[in-house]
Amino acid sequence: MKQIVAGLAFMLLPSAGVASPESYTFDPRHTFVHFGVDHNDFSTIWGRFDRSSGKFTIDRQAKTGTLEVVVETASVSTGDGVRGDRPRSRDEHLRSPDFFNSAEFPRMLYKASTVKFNGEVPVELQGQLTLLGVSRPVTLAVDRWKCAPHAVTKRMICGGNATGALKRSEYGMKWGIPATGDDVKILVTFEAIKD
Amino acid sequence: MMRRIIIGAMIAAIPFAAPAQVENYTIDPIHSFVNFSVDHLGFTTIYGRFDKSSGKATLDRGAKKASIEVSVDTASVSTGDNDKGARARSRDEHLRSADFFNTAEFPRMTFKSTAATFNGDNLAELDGQVTLLGVTKPLTLKLERWKCGAHPFNKKEMCGGVATGKVKRTDFGMKYAVPAIGDEISLMIGFEAYKD
């Protein structure tokens, strides 16, 4: 009798299918970190980093995931990259020690190990951003998510948009606050190809 | 005598019409950019901007009138992929080609306003015409943000803000890869202009 009960109990366990974590690599030509910051309380200046790379894993059954993105700080681009007759362009200023200090800190790193799901769709990433050598928690909300075969290459793609915000002073980047805003809005637009 | 008094009283009763005070402004090209976004294959949004534009504006606060004329250098399109590497072309090069902006033939895109709507003292909306690839269509820009005042450092009088709008690129004959690359283009324009 005990064996029958045990057998039945075992059959009632949710079918633990073989864990299927999938691994994706970000497509650098369709993945960009964008940011927006207030300028003198008059307008918003947007910028992006032209070069980044990274990977993520996702397990829709276990509802887990990891993410690692490396951003080249020297690739910052805000539309003013040519100095003309000025001592420096804005992008050159951003690469200087006043801001990203890209000579000393060529990379910014975001690592997430907690992913919140809504069903099979990731909706939030909790991780750490390391900028100017300082690591702080940053949460990204996944506002858009879609996985499907690429219409042309047929390879499996997951793409979307994620947003977040941070205070740059918390990383030691204090130049120009508050005229040039402390609050930075982040938007990540991404496409990743299944490995 | 009575007539002169009546006429005098009538003249005094006319609301004092302040003379038009038209201020002229020049767009600051280092702090003014047309940003745009477009859907990519239903997966993500690709953002881009035009690095070079120029323009002038007029503002008459008393009469609640404003006008703007902006010229965008189409070859300055910038979407973060400008180095072709081992490929035939980068995305930005493709955008400059005849498939998209055809910058060799149409080096400029322009916006000329035709009407301005104010919400109290603040500019709220600009109606105008955009000319792209030689085709002119109406465009309404909504001011999400507007402020006039003295620059905190150089003290020069300026106005700045953020304007948004949408266009359908096929309206201008830019049909390449629709709908895989979206037809609807969202515009987000951050601007600052100094009083002349």
C-alpha cells in the first residue's frame, strides 16, 4: 500500500521537464544603451554608447535568468563629436575625467542575476552596474519583449526595450550637477541571437 | 466741446494695443537635435538622430505668435552603426543611400511652421510643413517641454524644450523594407535657441 501511495504521490509531482536554460548573445548592431539627461533645466540631451557586447541566459520554466553587458565608455556619442575651433567637443568632454574617464575606466559593466517574470515573459532585471569602478544596484524594467525566428536569417531572436534610471553622482560622476542633470534616464534597445 | 470730450473718451477706451514685440532666435546646434525611432522587425526600436541642423525662430509673447524654420543635414544621420567593417556598408551608409534619405540628391530636410498654439505663456504646439526627399507634408509638433529664460552661466536670453511628432516615411516615398523596418517614425526633438 505504501508503495502505491508513494507511486501516486510521485506521479502527482509537477512534471519537472529537463531544465532548459537558453543562452543568447546580443547583436551589437541592434543593441544600444541610450541615456537622457536634463540640460540647464531647458531641454534634454540624449546620447548613446555605440559599442557594447553581452550575453544573457533565460530559463522560462525555472523562471530564472542572468545577464552580462559590457559597454565601451569611449564610444559615448551625443551628436557633438567634432570640436571645430573649440578646445573640445561634448563627446570628448564626456570621455574626460570630468565624466566617464574612459582612459582609466574603458568599460562599464551591468550584471543581473535576478529576473522577474510575468508568465514566460521577463519583466524586470535586478543587477549591479559598475561605472567608474563603483558598483551599485540598478533595476531595469523590460517594457517590450519578443522572441521569434528572424524573418530573414530564421535564427531565433529575442528583442525588446528596457528602461531604468540612476543618479550619476552615486558613481562619483559629479561634474556640472545640477545644471547638467544628476538623474539619468536609461533606455536599452536590444536584439539577441540564440547561441 | 461735447463732441471732443466724447471722442476723447472713446479713444481712451480703446484697449492699448502693445506694439508687436517680435524676438528673433537662432537654434544652438550643439544643444538641438532631431532624434527619431523606428520599429525593427517587431523586436526592438532603433533610435537615431541627425547630428547637424540649423534654424531660426521668432517669438512674440504679447501676440502669442511663434514661428520656426529648421534645416536638417540628412547626411548627418547617426544610428550607432557607422563603420562597415567587413560588410558592404554600415547602417548609416545605407540610410544615406537612395534606399532611404538619398543624401546626395536631397542633402536637406526642412520644417517650416505655419501656426503656433500657446497654453498660457507656453508654446504648446507648432503646425507646419516638413519637406523630405523633395516631398512636402504637414506635421504637427507637440511641445512636451518649453521654457524661456536666462542661460544659467552666460546669462543670454534663450528658449529651450522638447517637441514630439510622428511621420509616415512612405508619405515621402521612403518605402524601403516597410513594414519590417517601420513606416511610422517617432520624432523627439530637443532644442535650445538663443535670442539674437
